[in-house]
Amino acid sequence: MRSKAAASATGSTALSRSPRVRLDQPRSDRRRVLPVYDPEAFGRLSERVARFLGTGRFIVYMTLVIIVWVLWNIFAPTHLRFDEYPFIFLTLMLSLQASYAAPLILLAQNRQDDRDRVNLEQDRKQNERSIADTEYLTREIAALRMGLGEVATRDWIRSEFQDLIKEMDERRLFPAESDEGDR
């Protein structure tokens, strides 16, 4: 009871004992059990490994290693052989290589899918903009055509002039008749 009274007299409470959490500042780094890695760097590494695993060079290297392994363990002196006939250690190494290769290839494919998805979305947006621009230009051309319907074109003016010239020629052919009829 006395400690409560002393605590209240000094103004300290249970909340003030712990350090105050500030939301406007980042948290301090905590000790981590697992190592910290850059996922982007790991992704780039997985893509390089997957790219190498998909080449003929890798198949040739792997074939040469297996041939040397088998020949060494068959023809080398007995005390130098490290993997006898059933080649259990070779099987273990190939399984280990496959168990690491498969997830790395899948990670590389997932990253490629993400890039493809982003590119597809950008292409879709660009196509939408192109369609909108085309529709706008189509409307503008239609408006111009409608506006030109009321404007005198060169062909229309020529036809009007030709009609006027014909009419004037017809009046010149018959001016004597009209003059004689008036007398």
C-alpha cells in the first residue's frame, strides 16, 4: 500500500515505466533469429540459376560429371572409391540438386509471370487510350464532314459556274429574237 502511495506521490505509473511508443518514428531494429536477405537479389539469383539450368551447357556439364563419377567409382583403386556400385551418394547428390533446382525454377517463373502481368496491364491501358483517341478522332471527323456539308466545295462551285455559263450562252444565242419581239 505504501508503494502505491509513493508511486502516486511521485507521479509515476505503470505506463510511464515502459518506454513510450512513438508512432511518428520507425521501430528500432529487433534481433532476428533468421538472417535478413534482399528478396529482389535472391530473385535475380534464382533467375540466373534457372536460366543456366535450361541450357545445353548445363546438360553437358552434368553428363560429364556423372560419367566421371561412375567411371572413377568403377575403375579407381578400391581405397580411392568413395561411392560403390549402387552409387547411392550420386543418387543423393542428384536428388539434392533437383530439390534445389525445382523451387528456383518456380521462383523464376513466378517473377516472369509477375513481369508479364504488369506488361499486360500496361498494354491493356495503352490499348484503352488508343481506342479512346480513335473514337475521339472519329467523332471529330464526323463533325467536320457534317460541317463541310454546309460549305461550298470546289466541285459545287464549278458546277454552278458551268450552269451560269450555259445560261449566259443560251441568252446570247437568242438575244435577236427578244430584241425583234420588242420592236
